[in-house]
Amino acid sequence: MFLERIQGPEDVKALSPEELKILAQEIRTFLVEKISHTGGHLASNLGVVELTIALYLAFDLPKDKVIWDVGHQSYVHKILSGRRDLFCELRQYGGLSGFPKRKESPYDSFDTGHSSTSISAGLGMAQGRDLLNQDYSVVSIIGDGALTGGMAYEALNNAARLKRNFIIVLNDNNMSISENVGGMSTYLSGLRTGEGYNDLKKGVVAALERIPGFGDRAIDRLKRTKNGIKQLFIPGMLFENMGITYLGPVDGHDIGKLQKAFLEAKRLDHAVLVHVITKKGKGYSPAERNPSKFHGVEPFDIATGKPLHKKEHPTYTDVFSRALCHLAQEDEKIVAITAAMPDGTGLKAFAKRFPQRFFDVGIAEAHAVTSAAGMAAAGLKPVVAVYSSFLQRGFDQILHDVCIQELPVVLAVDRAGLVGSDGETHQGIFDYSYLSCIPNMTVMAPKNRWELEDMLAFALTLGKPVAVRYPRGEAYRGLKDFRSPIKYGKGEILMDDSSRGARIALLAVGSMVSTAEHIRQKLMDRGVPCSLANGRFIKPFDRELVDELAEKHDLVVTLEENVLQGGFGLAVTAYLSQHHPKTKVYQVALPDAYVEHGNVSVLRESLGIDSDSIIQKMEEKGFLTGNNLQIMVE
């Protein structure tokens, strides 16, 4: 096997063209085998095998800098840079990251995880190179789906001003996670199929080169003419008109052609875009047939492509999907918006049933929020379904366009809390904080699947900005009998054991209500009565509920799956300090830090927010003491 010999770029460069083709096949086999066990991003990596090999041939890594947009397609890069042996622990706690990480390898020149950032980062790196009088190439790789993000256009606009080499590789597979939408997708589709220009260009140049004395000058004049031949065959010629030289399209699975295009791009003294056509999922039939399904996968059976672990119960996303479709059947004003993730956010069913009321804006979260504000101003009831970590990209729009006007936009905040294997860039652990600081914003979190249904229905009748925040994974089915009506700003006491001598009250929100339920049961089993309350509202939190808990208990424990700073616990603590200074408070929250990748259960334990760790910490802090773990009161 050639793959076993590869420990870095020099090993790649030592192979012959035929051996490189075999290497590409071996890499695909390796990826399918490993990811079938660990899970991860499969289809995107299968599509960039030859592209990555060609980069290793054409450039001098790690001296030259390659920046991967999003970065979930960097597995091949990690393999070729000597990390193949680490793939057994891909995306596992303490193991290899599924995204580029500077602290992981000198070959990873920039950390990524969110879309549409690579051109900006690459341009900044190129500008730093030039100011420091250094000599290396900078290559930013961006997918066609990522070009729907506004940040990419801002970067392209500025890249055109650069006076030294900067290479942008457009990896065009007609996909982001789902199929691409919008004008850029249509434009690139024309480029993919428009062979007339390239054929004519080659013919004209060849003919002119045969004319002594005149040909070279004519060719140079043609190159400098913006509104020349290209305008006739590729209307608009977006990149050229911005001042960025366009090369391509190039077959993204032909290593020789790719290498030649990259070497040509290196010779230019300004920004150049190399348009590469690839096939997402290439080489593995199930992924080729359904690239969206194999974008990010759990462990699966290689022969069939089917998941190894069947989903037994609905996820929170499933519950949201069904509830929204039911509500939309009754109310024609309800519309749904996604930023290129109809599958991941559960809006695929809505799109099928209500196609005229469904809007996929591409990878453009800021636009999604402001367009929703416009829809609300026009009298509609927009629901923006988005992952917590991606909603961060629309913060200004929530503040400026939604909340100042107090427009009735519902934010369905999926993947909130610890997400797991995708790591730092994807953990949804900041939304309580960044949403709660905005005036006019209401933030809710359900304790179980039934409360999510109720909260969504309530949010759509509220008539003001509201976020409903729920975690990834199977929806909690406990506490089924506790389904009191949602009232604005009101929580609920689930179990009041103060009459039985309970001196501890657990006040939890969202996913931590189930954890609090487990804590209560474990304390009860050890002879310690304990009350349990569900906050429901993070903003505004229920002050009357907090008053009642403080009056009946000596210790209030707040529990949230969000960072401590700016979160629910600090707001409750500040209130108790002012109004109930004798009541002790213990805040259970995540540390002021970024959380690495790993299984969610492992992360919860390592961060101390699982039930056993919380009880242990309460003992260590002196809140529980003695054989019966009675609360210590000073």
C-alpha cells in the first residue's frame, strides 16, 4: 500500500502519476473504513481526495499556507500530513479533531469550523506575509455553498486590491450540506457547463502565437481587456470584473490538471481563483447517491450505508419538525427559514408540505434573521431554524433588526448546549448569554419533548421576539405528567419537598432539568429531601418562583448547559443577593472556556455537569455534610 508510506508532502511528491491514482483509491477506502467506525464528515472528504493530493504536489507545505473553509473536508489533508494513525480516535475526547487545529499540527495554518471565512483569513495572512517581507504561498479553499455567505464577498472585494499572489480554490460540488440555492449556484452552474469560452481561448491563443512579432502583443492586449472574449461566453464574469483572475473550470478528480492549474496560479502577482469541479461522495456509491445524508454520519454499515444504531425515539429536532408542520397547517401566516440546513434543522418536512412558505437562504445566517424581520413587519409569522453556534453569526441582526422593532420573529435554536464530536466551533454553549443581553428578547428552553411543542405554539402567539432553545439528540421523555400551560415569564415547581424538610431546591432550565431530576432522586435515595423546579424562561426568569424557593429552602442550586458568564445562574444569583441575602446559591454551569470535541456524556462528566459530579462538588463545597448528607447552614 502506498498510503502506509505517506508521512508528509515529500512522500506524496515521490510517487508517479499512476501511483498517485492508486493512492487516491487507498485514501477513499481508508476514509470509508475509519469513518464507518468513528462517524464524521464523509462525503465532503471523498470529494477532495485528488484536490488535496494536487495541493501537496504543487505547494511546499507547511511553509506554504493552506486554509480550509469550514474544515470538515480536511481529513485527506490530515492523512497526507502524517496523522493517519490517529484516525482511530477521530472526533473522540482527547483524539484527533475533525477540523483544522493549529495546536494539533504545523500543517494546519488556521482554525476553522464555520463557513465563508477562508478568503478573509487567507487575505489577512497574505497581507501579513507581504508586510513582513516573507515569501510563501497562501491558498484559501472555499466551497461553492460557502460563497452564499456574505463574508466571502467582502473578502473577494478586498482581495482584488492585493498586489502579490493569493490563490483562492473554489471547490465546486454543487452542494453545501444540502443542495445549493440562489443566484451564485445558478451562475456557477453556467460556468461548469460553459466549455465554449475555454475552448475558444485556447484556439485563439494558439493561433496568435504563430504570428511572429504580433502574436505576443495581441495576447497581452486580450488578457488586459476586461470586456473581451469572456464577456461574450460567460455573462457577467463576476470574478474577473472584480479584478480576480479566473482559471477553470478544472476537473477536480484529475491530479495532473489540478497540479498544472495550481502552478499556473502561483505565477500571478495578484489574486487568482481556480475553479475546481468535484463530486461530493466520490468513490462510495451510497454517498454519491445521497451526499447530504453522508455529509456528517454516525457509525454505519459499509455494505449498505445504513447507520449501525437505529434511532428508537424522536429527537428534539423531530419534535420541532412535526410541531411546526401541525401549527402551520392551522395558520397560513407561519413561514420557515433555514440557512442551508433544511435536513439538519428538521425543516425538510415543512418544505415538502408548504413549499411556498419555506425559504432556504443558503449559508447566510445574518440575512436569514433580517429577512425574517422583514417578513414579520409584513405581517407573517417567521420561524428561523438554526443551530446555536451558527446563530452567533446573526447577533447584530437579532439586536438591530428584530429586537429594536420588537418584531415577532421566532428563533428555533437547535443543537444548543454541548453538541459533542464537532468540538469548539460547534458547541452551542453561549446562546443564553448572547441572547439574554438583548432588550426585548425572550428566551425559553423546554424540559422535555412535550414542553417543546407547547413552547413553540406559545412563541408563535406571543407577538414579540422569542428564542426557543433545545439540545441535540433524543428528546427527553421523562416528567411526562408535568405539562402545565406556558405562561409568560413563569416557571414551575415540579416537586416541592419543603414540607418534608427539604432545604435544597434545584432550579434548572432546558436540558438540565432531567439532570436535576436525577440529582434529586439520588439525594432522596440517600435520605436527603430535595425540591425541583423548572425555570422554563431564561429571560425573563420567574422572580416569584425564585422568591418562593428562597423562602422555603436554604440553598438554591441553578443548573444550565451554558457558560456561567451572562447566563441564567448569574442572573438568579444577583437577584437572590439583593432580595434574599441569607439564601445560599450554587451555580452549575459550563466554565468560561471553549469545549473540545468528544462524546457528550464524556464531556458532561469532564466538565462536572453530570449528576454524580454535581453531587460530589456540593459535598466538596460543604453544602452537604454528615452521614445523611444534610445541608450545612452557617
